[in-house]
Amino acid sequence: YNSNYVKGTVDAKEGGLLYLSILYQEKGWNIWIDGKQVPSDQIQKVNVAFTGVNVTQGKHTIELRYTTMGVKEGIIPSAVGIVLFVGVMWNYRRKRRKLTQ
């Protein structure tokens, strides 16, 4: 495991709710059971603040991955800002050189 990834196995004697001691967040955590992603509407808030998901009887591999919200959406505006900044600085230096010559 690390701060945004957890993997483990569970052997459920019967189907039911798998309680995870990870704080519940509506967005961010994605869960895979046996390689199949669990739809976000099936991830439940359990015991006030924690996460739960239903599992069937048997042995299962559980994977949880956290994706920081807004990172994907923020890449394009950040890249545009960097390009604009570099362009402005380049133009400023070019004009400054002309004035000093």
C-alpha cells in the first residue's frame, strides 16, 4: 500500500458489507473487486465516516486507488499559463535588448 493505493484479499464466509477503515469521500477513491471496478454509487458511507462495499461469498482481491480531484482538469490551464508566462518573459527580454542596443 501507499497513500493512494491499497490492495488486499478477503475471504468472505458469506456475502455482505466489507468495512474499510478508510475515510469515506464521495469522489476520489475507486474500488476494484477481482479486477472489476465497483460503480461509485455502490461505495457506501459506513459508521458515520468510513467506507464500505458489498462483496459476495468467497475469496476476493480488493484494490483501492485514490485520484486527487481536479488534477486532470487543472493540467491544461496550468500548461497554458506556463506557455503564456514564458511568452511574455521572452517578449519582455527581446524588447529590453532592443532598448539597450
